[in-house]
Amino acid sequence: MIRNVVVGRLRVTDDDGQARADRRQLRAGLDGIAALRLPGVLANHCGLDAELRAGGWDFAITNDWIDAAAYEAYDTDPVHNVFRAQIVEVCDQVARVQFEIAPGL
């Protein structure tokens, strides 16, 4: 199984209206990714930081795939990439990692 983890930080702006618009655009992108139902997906979660601890990232995406081929299909899926672009456009930082989880762990 492949687990994909993405975290990001919204761009910094002094304009409250822009900050609200960025957050709406981020939410729309996350909602789009959360709604995707692609072959090989085992779990798909997206959300904004609950702000339970200072210094966190603004959002996270996690999804589990049956194998690397299923993840690669997601990574190149054109609909996924529309939502990805929406998110990346309003972020200063995005970090990603994909790792294998052995069966039974």
C-alpha cells in the first residue's frame, strides 16, 4: 500500500479580503480532492488545520492507494490536477511524501 501525505501553508497576505478568498479557494480544492473516487483508492482525507497547536500547517491531504500504479494514476489524473492547481496557487509552501506501508502494519 502507498500512503500519500501532503501539507501546505497558505500564502501570507496583509489583505483580509485576499486571505478570505485564498481560504475559500483552498477549501474548494480540498473538497474536490476529497470527492475523487479513483480506482485503487483505499482512503482519502482532506482537511484544514484544527489549530490545536501553534505552528501547524494550514491543511493536510492523506490518501492510501493499493499500489504505486494506483497512486501514479491519481498523480496524473487531469481532474485531480485541476484541484491541485487550485490549492498550489494560494500556497507559499507545499510538502509531499509518499511511502509504502507493509501489509499487516
